[in-house]
Amino acid sequence: MPEQVLEVRQRIRALLEDLYGGDEFVSTVADAASLRQAGVSSNALVSLLVSMEDAFGFEWDDDVQPEALRSIESLAEHVVSISG
């Protein structure tokens, strides 16, 4: 796995920790686990996506595939793929 994907995963986890006020919840979520099934609400996901735009310096496309938003792993892979 490319090192860049690992770094992005760590940054996404840090953003989730900020949203949830610590790592108690985030530490229980596997990288490949569905964020929705793990208990991330729609509002929290939107907040995460906005935080990711700020942290990584991009804007989400309106036509982003829902699979890209499924997990920490898929979010990281998407960020790496668009950063070229």
C-alpha cells in the first residue's frame, strides 16, 4: 500500500477525532468498515467531507461515486487518486 494512502488515512482519522471529541469512537472503526454502519451520521459525514476539503485542498465533485464515501479506506484512496 502506498505510503501516501496511509498518511491520508491517518489525517482522516485525526479529522474524525476532532469531530467526535477524541479517539474513543474512531479507534473502534476499521479502515475498510462502512462509516454509516459504524454509526457516522449524515451530518457528521458532511462535516468530515468539508473538513477534508480544507485539510487536503480540494473540492468534492458533484458526481463523486457513493463508494468513495463509504469508509476511511475509500476516502483516502479517492484523495490520493485526485491529487495525482
